Amino acid sequence: MNVSVETLAPCKKLVRVELDAAAVDLVFDAATKEIQKQAVLPGFRPGKAPRDLVAKKYAAEIKEEAKRKLIGENYRKAIEENKLHVLGYPDIEEVQFERGQPLQFTATIETAPEFQVPEYKGLPAQLQSKTVTEADMTRALDMLREQHVKFETVARSLAGGDVAVVNYTGACDGQPISELAPAAKGLTEQKNFWVETTDSSFIPGFAAQLIGAQAGEKRTVNVDFPADFVTPQLQGKKGVYEVEVLEVKSKVLPALDDELAKKYGAENLEKLKAGVQQDLENELKYSQSKAVRSQVVRALLGRVNFDLPESAVAAETRNAVYDIVRQNTQRGVGRDLIEQQKDEIYSAAAGGAKDRVKLAFLVQRIAEQEKITVTQEDALKRAQQLAAAYQMPLDQFIKDLQKRNAVNELYEQSLHEKVMDLLEKNAVLSEGAPTT
């Protein structure tokens, strides 16, 4: 067998294979014998028909079987002998294939990038010295109180922090908003709508213009839709709302006491505070770890440059698009709106695809050097974590992966996590604000 390898582009090669006629005939003969054992021809018992009759009757089947064996086996040998790390499936083109003639075929393949693994231990990172403060505790406990808030109707003017129950109709450029954005019917008209008088409530600037109003009062509210507003047709435009205040409701938070603690499964207030303290410390450790990992990854990526396979970058972009669409769907974003924003979604997905692919190759090589492996138990644990994060039943999550032929992602992500643990453990930390 003669093999030549030609570089077509970074990470893309053309493999030419030629096999002499004698070797081709041997495989044709072997394929004929195999089919002869099962051949059924009139006048002969199964498997006893003469070779020449079998060769004539089953010529197409024999040729197809010989081709499969010859190309498959010699392609694998060519790849192994030349130590090529192939990604995906080859594009094989038959140049010449007939009984009694040399076999010639080419395989266009994409290969893993070739590079020297940079030093990955001792990567620099800054760690901000921080502890859980009383202010952190107060904010966390107030959030727990907020989950059991009550709203009482009051006979006074609307103040900051209150909730206004309103009817409204909205227009933009002199026409109902639904005519500009058919999918945004809720922005056109609502009745008995609750809006909290905070900056982040509803449309920026809407609630602030209601402060001081009393039940029964009507006001005209002018808003500027942000440039990144969720509805593309309204981005950067001005809106006008006619609003009727129906009720003013005051937020009443529960007391911070043992009764509240029991609602969260704690024996008393002190036990609740201890649990909150532990949760905050765990969150702090996680955020610090995340900051360190982000910095060491950036440092690692900066230590080496190499060409990336186009198919790997495209696949990573597709996966990112899938995740963005799934997350938006789970948040209740309609398919019409997702379709309208497909260009923005693709741009966001493609933005970091190259860095993620580059990191994946580095992680693989580091894992090989450190002899890091992933077990089936590791993959299952990763599946359980992701299913919980996406709030999906485990079996449904796994079926979703199988449908996308993406089960291998569990192993890749588990390997990634183990290598990140190694990089973080061996990072050289200094005190200060994180650099990323």
C-alpha cells in the first residue's frame, strides 16, 4: 500500500491511498467465497453453487463488499501509519476500483491541531480578599422575608416601594404597540396589572411617573424603550401610556423571628441565620473559584496560538445557539421573538466559540499528560447536575442529549471540570481585584 498525505489547509489534509491489483484481487476472492457460502441458485443446494456462477449472479454484491473492506481497512491503516488524529468523518472519493486493477482513493480529513502544550501549572490569578459581612446577611434575610411578603390596600398616595394596580394602554409612533410588535400584546394593553415602584420594574421610567398618584387617578406616562429592549421592534423608540391607578398597595414584610424560620424548615431564627451564613460562604467560595478559573483560562489561552478545525468551531457555535434558544424558551420567550433575534443569537454564540474550542484541545492534551480520565459515574453525576440546573427530570435530560447525539458532552464536561480543578489548585494567587 502506498500512502501520501497533502496539507490542504490548517487542520485539513488529503490522504491518497493506492493498493496494487494483486491485493485487490485477494479481497475480491475472499468476498466471493463469503457470498458463495450463502448463495442460493436454482439446481444447487444453498452454499454449493459453482464459484463462476456465483461471481456472475452476485457481481454487484461482491464488488460492494470488496470495496467496503478495501477502502475501510486501508483507510484505517493509512491513518494509523501516519499517526493522524482525525476529527469527524472522512470525505472519501473513489478514484479507481475494479477487479484486476490497482485501487486508488482519496480521503479528505480534518485533523486535530498540532501544538506544544504550554506550562499550565503556576498560572497567575488575583483573588479578592472578602468575607461574608453583616450587610450581606441582612440582604439575604430580607430576601427570605420578601418571599412571604403581603400586600395591603392603603388609602394614600403611591410611594416608592409600593405596588400600583393599574389599567393601561400603550402606543408608539401614534399607533398601538401591537401593530409594531404583534408578539408584544401585553405591552399594548393590560388590566389589573401590578407594577412595583422600583427602577427595575416593567419598563424603565414607567413606575417612577406614578409616584404620588392615588386610587382613581389617571396619568399619561412617557417611556424610552432601551436600545437592548427584549422586543426588537421597540428598541430605542418612545412609548406613551395612558394609565389608570386602581389601587395602592403597601408591602408588609413578615417579622424576622422563629415563626419565619420555621417556614424555611429551620428550628428557630438562630438556626436559620446559621444556615444563611453557610450558604453565603459557599456562594462566596464559588464566586472566588469562578473568578480564579476565568483568569487562569485566559492566561493559558494567551500562552499558545494554533489553528482550529473549522468543523469544531461550527459545531461549538451550533451547541451554543441550542443552549441560548433552550434557555430563552424556558424563560417563556416565544418562538416568533426567538426567530426575529436569530442573527443576534448566532452572533452571541459565535463570539466565544473559537476560545472554547481552543480551550477544549488544551484541556484534552493536559488530561493526557496528567493521565486524567472520566468514568461512567463521573458522566452520570454531571448529567444530574445539569438536569437540576435546567430543572428537568434526569431521564428527560438524557433523552434530550441522545436525540442530539450529545451524550459524549457529559464526558467532555467532566474531563473539563477535572482539568479546571488541576489548574485552579496549581494557580499562583495574589491579592487584589480579579483581572477579568
